Amino acid sequence: MADEPEFEPVADDATAAQPSTPGAKLRAAREAQGLSVQDIATRTRIAQRQLEAIERDDYGALPGIPYAVGFARAYARAIDLDEVAIAADVRNAVHNSDMGATRYEAFEPADPARVPSRTLAWTAAVIGIIVIAGFTIWRTQLLTPPTGEEIAEQQAEMPAAAPKAGVQAPIAAPVTGPVVFTANDDVWMRIVDEAGERLKDGLLKKGESFTLPAGARNPTILTGRPQALDVTVGGKAIPPLGAADRTIADVPVSAEALLARAAAPAGAPAPAGQPARAPTTPAGGQGSVPTPASPPPPTAAPQPSAGN
């Protein structure tokens, strides 16, 4: 019987040549497209040395496991490979190695091509710091009581209004209720009576109210933001106690003084806490009482004629 030829199994060369690791797959696909590592670095914005480490499957040369997976995904996307499959292969390769046993991180970085540049990140951080610092300074100045120098300067800029000749001071309306200060914004204020006792000293937050004690004697107010206070007497609104963001000091806030302020005609200076005195200067004078004119000298009596 003729000997039958013996056939030995021959390994499939194509299967043997098929790359098995994710780095080898990426390198093979890149070379098949005629691309260099520098070309991939330009497309992905990943350093060339890190791409070479991925091709060598040297994940220990990368910053961490998430970077290895993220860089491999970006590499695969740049050469039209299945990035999900490549990422899974990299995870398996890393976790089955010593690197996976000693290093674990629970996040993956975003696509490096979509991460903002370092210059943009630093610029945004500096802008944020400036905004926070500016708000802090503004808030500190807003809630800080005015200094003595600011009060003196404010008072120097507000000359006392002299009463005009022939004009009587307005008569205050009768007191009909309590004096209430309501903050329409955070505002610092100090109210003292004529003995110097502080009836209110501190911050009045937005929406809070302070009622002036009924027995307060000639109380006055000091604040740097009079526009932040809504003042009422028995429910009747009183005009602002001063210009916006200008410090006011020693402004009378008794019910009588506030009602006199409300009764003052538009454009007239606000009356003080004490009733104005009637002017003593004559209508035609200049501040001094004129002396009466001297009487005319007596005329000489007629002399009798010589014939009489």
C-alpha cells in the first residue's frame, strides 16, 4: 500500500502577523496609512514621547492609568480605529500588569484636543481672583462705618443755610406716630440722643427695621448711605436724609424734625431739629441794626427889628 503523504498543520501567517496588543494595533494602523508619530501628535495634541510609549504598551511611562486610556482613545480616533475597543484593550492590559495593581484612579481625562490651553486657564483664574477681590473690597467699604475725617469733610461741604430775611421757618406738623427706619439695603447707622447715649449702633440688614424709642431726646443719625434707609413717622414717608453715598452726621431724626423736613417746600433747605428762630435783621438791613438819623439842628429864632 502506497504511503500516503503526511500533512503537517501550518500556522496561518496572516493570523500570526496580526498585532495582539493595543499599542501594536495602533502602530500598525498608523504605518498602514503612511503617517508618522509626529502626524498623530499634531492631530491629537499629545506629546510624541507619550504616543511612542502607547505604541510600546509602556503605560508606566504615562502620568497614570486614566491618561493611558484617554491618550489611546484619542490616538484611535485620529486614525479611524474603534476607540471603544482600543480603550477596553488598554484597560485590560493595564489592570493585568503591575501598574494596575499599584495605581488606581477613578477618573479619565477629557480628550486632550478639547482641553483649554494653559494660558486660557490661567487667564480665567486671574480674572476670577480680581472679581472676588473687588467684590470683597466693595463689600468691606459698604459695611464699614465712616471715619472721623470723612465726617468732617462731609460737614465742611455742607454749609449751614442762613434764614432769609422776612421768611418764617415752616411749622412742623403734629406728631402722629413712631419714627421707623427700614433698610432697603444693608446699611450701617448710628443714632444717639443729646446725652450721647447710643440708641442704635451697627448694621441694619436689608428688610430690617428699627423704631426710635418714644422718649429719645433730640436724637441724631450718622450713616454713610442715607439712600438705603426708608424713614417714616406714623406711616408717613419722609424724604431721604441726604444725598446717595454721602456721609451725613448729626442730622436730627426726632418726629418733629422729620415732619418739618417733610413739610419743607421743594428746593428749600431741610430744617434742623430745633425750630428756626425768627430773623432779627430788618428787611432792608445788611445784618446790623441801623442807627436812627440825628435830629436836625434847631433853627435860630428871628431877631426883632430895630424899628420895633
